[in-house]
Amino acid sequence: MLFDHIIADADRCGRMLASSRTRSGLSRKVMSAALDVSESTIKAWENGQGSPTLDGLLEWFRTVGESPVRPMLDFFWPDVFADLTTRNTDDEIRTAGEFYFAKVAGPVEIQKLYYLIFGKHGSEWSGLLDMACAHIHTSLNSRYRVAEIIQVSYELSSSNNLALEPPGIAADRPLLLSAIAAAKEASTSSRNGYVIIQESMDISAMLAKARIDSGVTQTDLAKALGKTEHTIHKWETEYSPSFLDLCNWFRVLNMPPWAYIHCMLYPNEKLTFLEGDEKRRREMVSYLAGSDREELRKLFYLITGTHGSNWMAVLEMMFEHVCSPLAQRVISARSVLIGYQLDWLNKQLLGEGHSMPDLGNLDRCIALGTAAAKKGQSAYYK
């Protein structure tokens, strides 16, 4: 049974790498130079014969200009996410969305989205959703510039004690700054997507923590994996295993790989759900089950779409947006709208066929926010 899983993982990993490279139009020679391996190694990986390390996998996606989140969802949960697009039925997308919040999303991720939807920040959720949806349809140049506006607005507001500070929720400014820097670098190479790679990413520490959490000894793990204890020790202290070996590590431990990878990629995320986190998770699943089709599809596309933006970075951007004073929010939202309209005129939008924003609704919310800000109010929606 374990051997069957290893073969299935290898096949899925090979398809994931090959399809992403093909979509980008890059040759194996280019990938070979970027990852500093031979072309024959690239070919072997794409045929399911071995794989890069986890950081090599992230570099692969950085090179092809794609966010790795959706491909990794397809890899870890193929029965739920693989081949799922906006062309699927509402019921299929709703089922996948409910699964995402019940099994995939982390506590901090849910906490911030919950605040966007239900929090007393004074902005209307439908307008925020259309703003985020418009944002991810624009060119990468437009996206990182708008994100810079929002980040600077929040930073200045926070420094002057004007920013909202919702209890128990902290801004992750390093995440947004990393996303802006990655998007800016990617835009110079005409890529549509970017990858956030944490400088402090410690794969060895992640593996050691998972093993310790599981209660399995290095000796027992070595036997189960068919490796020496020396190899296990090196993987936990010095060297990263291949991505496929990493997956096998978690399978033997019977631990969820994505939860640990998620916390490594986003250091402010939490590994476990506490009582309040579980309550929000249940409410999010229930909310999604009753949401209308347009809201459902926009949120699905924000989280799992192939738009090239990092969902956690977009979420952080929107969180810092709603925590800024209303006048700043109006400026940021109008910047998104103008960027969308300019990219539409210049034919630089991602195009139709995706979950498109309701620009009329976004414009309505901007007008309401403008009127409220002129009166010195802190909110246009209660």
C-alpha cells in the first residue's frame, strides 16, 4: 500500500512540474540553468523519477512565474481540487470551498478572512471582495504598486495610532513586504506570478518537529522509510530530502504535510486550532454553504485561482486595508479600480473566463466611503 502511494505521488509530482513548465513556455534548458541541475534531471523529474527539494520546488514555480499554492492543493488533495475550475458547477465549487476551510486553511488565515467578512471595521464585505477580485485580475505591475500603497498607508496609520487593532489579530507586514518585493522582481521578467520564499525557511526543523509531534523515534522512522538513522539525522539537521521523500516522511508519521509546510512558509500561522479558532472555522464552513454563487466563485478564485498572486499575501493586504482609516481606504480602493480600468484599456487584464469583479458595486462602495470620509466618519457600513 505504501509503495502504491509513493508511485502515485511521483506521477502527480511529475505532472505538476511538467504542466507548469509547459504553461510558462520555458524550455528544460532554462529550468536546468535556473535550478542548477542537468536537463536530464529536469526530464526525469517531469517523468516522475525523483523530484527537487521543497525549496527547489518553490524555485521551480518562481522560475515559471506561478504561485505554488494551487498546484500543491492539486497534489495533496487531487480528489478535491485537481482539474477544478470556474467552469465547474456551483455545487462542486462549494464542496471544494467547504473542504478548504474545514481541512486546509490555517487558524490565522481563517481569523483574518473572518474579520474581513464579519468584523466591525466599517467597510462592506461585498465591496472588499470585488476590490480583491479586481486587484488579482490586473497586471503584476499594477498589483505590486497598489499593495505598496496599502502597506505604506497602514504603516503610517499604525505609527500614528490611527490604525484599527482588532483584538487577537496582528498584521503580518513582513509577509506583505516579501510579496511586494517578489512581485516587483517577477514583473521585471514579464512573469505574471510570484513566489514568496522565506529566508529563514528551515525544512530540517519542520521535519524534526513533525516527527517529535508524532512521538516516533528516529530509529523507528528510519526502519519505516528504509533509511539509515544517519540519513534521518542529517535530514533533521543539515540536508533537505527531496519533495517526494518529504511527502513519504509525513505519510509514515501519519501527519498532515500541508499544515507544517503552511506554517513554515508563513511563520505567523499557527499549527493547531484552539477553541475560538475551531468556532470560526465552523462558522466559515457554514457561511460558505449559504453564500450566493457570485460570492462563492469570487472567493474560490481568490484562494485557488491561477492568477499568480499569493492568496495569503492578498488576504494580508486586505486586512491592512480595512485596518487603515477610511480616507486611506478610499484612496486604495480607487487605485485598484483605476489600475483595473487602465489594464483593461491596455489589454493587460487576465481576461474573461475567470470570476470577474462587479465594478459597479466597487464604485458604489467607493462613493459611499468618500461621502462618509468627507463627513469625518470612520465607516460607511455597519
